[in-house]
Amino acid sequence: MASGIFDDALLKHIWTTDELRAVFDDRNRVQKWYDFEAALALEQAGLGIIPRAAGDEIASKARADDVDMEAIGAEIRRIKHPLVPALRALQERCSPALGEYVHFGPTTQDVLDTGTVLQLRDAHAIFLRDMKAIGEALYGLAEKHRATPMVGRTHGVQALPITFGHKCAVWLSEMGRHHQRMRELEPRLFVGGLVGAVGTKASYGPQANELDRRVMRRLGLGVADISWQAARDRFAEYACVLGMLGATLGKIANEILILQHNEIDELAEPFSAGKLGSSTMPHKRNPSTVEGASGVARALRYNVALMLECMIIEHERDAASWRAEWRALPETCQMAGALLASMRYVLSGLVVNAEKMRSNLDLLGGFLLSERVMFALSEKVGKQTAHELVYEVSMRGIEQGITFEEALQRDERIGTALTRAELRAALDPTTYVGLAPQIVDDVLAQVRAAGWLN
């Protein structure tokens, strides 16, 4: 029986994905440690620090599939050390004399930090793939609905007409900035650690810098300028960017949730045969995917705070803060992966009710166009006077329960300034979307130029 949500057989699909769970499971974690140990042994052998046979032997036996994870876990609990049991398991698979050279110089954090970076690199590739898919879905929606009119809302209530394409282009532009952030942080994040117990490389001998370069080149990582055992900004930055990404996805999920309300009915998440909304109300089609995404996004944002706490380190190393990372960083990545997967599914099959978008533009009886009428009137009587006049007419019309057009026509001051035809034209919401279609086109062109969807 699972003790946590990420392994819960019933609910884990909301909080993580099979791909991300595999990246952060015990076997892959240990394999990344062994990848570090293999690279180190091979490069030490190449520099003559250990025998060539030892490097080859260690690298050939560094397979997590060949060791007993349960036994390693039991030994970790017994001796209270997070790495040594895994090293002993590797050593036992090597011939006795050559196994002596396993872990020749590193400190535990060299291995665990570099292993974590290798795991993050695996997760990062998944994130970029799903961000691209979401970007393509948003691009398609923005392009298709560049001129589809809908209500724009501010402070939770109707404000002015926009287009649905414009809303999608805002989301697309935001996702593009997150993609840019993810690519920009790669040189800072994907570096290893090979510095020894207090960061001075003393245990690696006089060839330490050359060894560092060789090991990281073999692992496909950059070389840190100095020890980062006590400088956790790399992981904190990654968590912060994932938190921002999650906030955007959570915002989009919440927007779809709201616009799926029956009273609004402008958007809906995909519906598949057999999907059940309620145990007692058979008619319901609940927005369960976006509801789940909204909830995961909230938890993700709180994990970011914990990762920032982990930046507070005492002296040259601090296991208390380090251990908190072991929980927060994998969880953050798994939640980000779950959000990306959920919203990729939703946005790729999003149901757009353009007819309801159009009818909702008339919900206020024309008062949605008060700004347009005010500016048309201001050409005749001045802007401030027009604002006061339209405000007075609007408040009176709303209180009397009549349409905006009727309220305007009842006022002689407006009737003398604007003809009935001018009023009728000003009250068409589909022709007052400003530059929205052009803005969408501009954003799509910028996305194409940036190349992140190509």
C-alpha cells in the first residue's frame, strides 16, 4: 500500500506521470550514482590515478539493475548513510582487488548532487517536449480563433469584447517566455560536482582540475567554476522556473474551469466515452482534469518556497537543508510533469463554443459597449462630458432593467448628438475588438521567429 500521493495506485496519475516517476525512482537514482562512479573510474584510469583494469571493471559492473535495491535500502537505514550501501553493492560485484578503487576520492555530495543533475536532465527533456506540444496547441487555437469574438472580463465581470484568439495568444506568449527561461538556465543547471569534502578538491590530487573536466565531459555536463555544495541557487532557480510554469498552467486550467461553468459555457475540457462526473448525478460532465491541474499547481508553488529555504546552508556543507531538497526537488519535477501532461491533453482537445461566446456578448443588453459609445459621443460633446453622460444613462438603464440602446434613445442629449444608425453601429460587439486579430498575428509571427515550436 502506498504511503504517498506520488505512488498511490488510485490517485498518482493526478500528481505525476509514469515517465517522471521512472526518472526519480530508486533504480534510476542509483544508476545515476553509478554513472558518476563509472565516469570517474574511467577518467582516473586514463590519467594513471588508478589501474586501467580497475576503471574498466568498475564501469562494466556499474549497473543498478544488477543490485538489490531492498537490501541497499535496509543497509541505509542501518548505517544511516545515504550512499555507502550502494557503493558497497557495486564493490561487491567487482573483483576484490579492483573493487577497492570504487569511489576513489569523491565525497558523498559529489555523487548525489551530480546524480540529481543527471536526473534533472532526463526530466528537463520531457518538460521541453510537453511545453512544445502545449505551445503548438495554443498556436493552433490562437490562429483559428484570431477573430472569434468573446467577452473580455476584468475584476470577474464583463468589461469589453476581445477575441478568443487573443486570450490564447496571451497564454502562448507566456509559455514562450517560460521556454526561453528553461533553455537559458541549462548552462547554469547542468554542471556536476567533483570537489571533495569541503570543496577544495584535495582528495583528487594534483590532476583534479583535468579530472573534473574529463569526468563532466564524459557525463555530458558542464564544469562548475567552484564548489556549489553550499550554494544551492542552481536547484532553487530550477524549482522557481518550474513554479512559474506551473502557475501559468494552473491559471489556464482555472480559466477553462470557470469558462466551463454552465452559466458561461464558452469552453470545455475534452470529454471521452465513459468519463463519469458524479456518483449520484448521471448528467454531469465535470471539468475534472483542469480541477486536478489547478490543485497540483497550488502544491507546486508551495514546494518552491521549500527549495528557497534549502539555499540557507551552514558552513561548507549542511545535510539538513540538503535532505529537504531530496523531497522537494523530485516532487516539484513530478508535479510540473503532471501539469504539463494534463494541460497538453486539455489544450490539444479543447472544446470551443464560439456560438455561446457570441451570445454572452449580449448578456448585458448592450452595456458592454459603453466605452465605444462614450468615445463616439466625445467627438460631439467632449470626452469628460461624454463619460458623465454615458455613466448617468448606464446607471439609469441598469436600474430600470432596459437595454443600453433603449436607455440611450430615451435621452434627448444623446439623440441630438448621435443618429440612430450611429448608435446601432456602435452597439455591435463583434466590431469592437480593437487590434486583437492583428495582435494575434504579430504574436504568432514572433513565435515562428523564435523557433521554439519548429
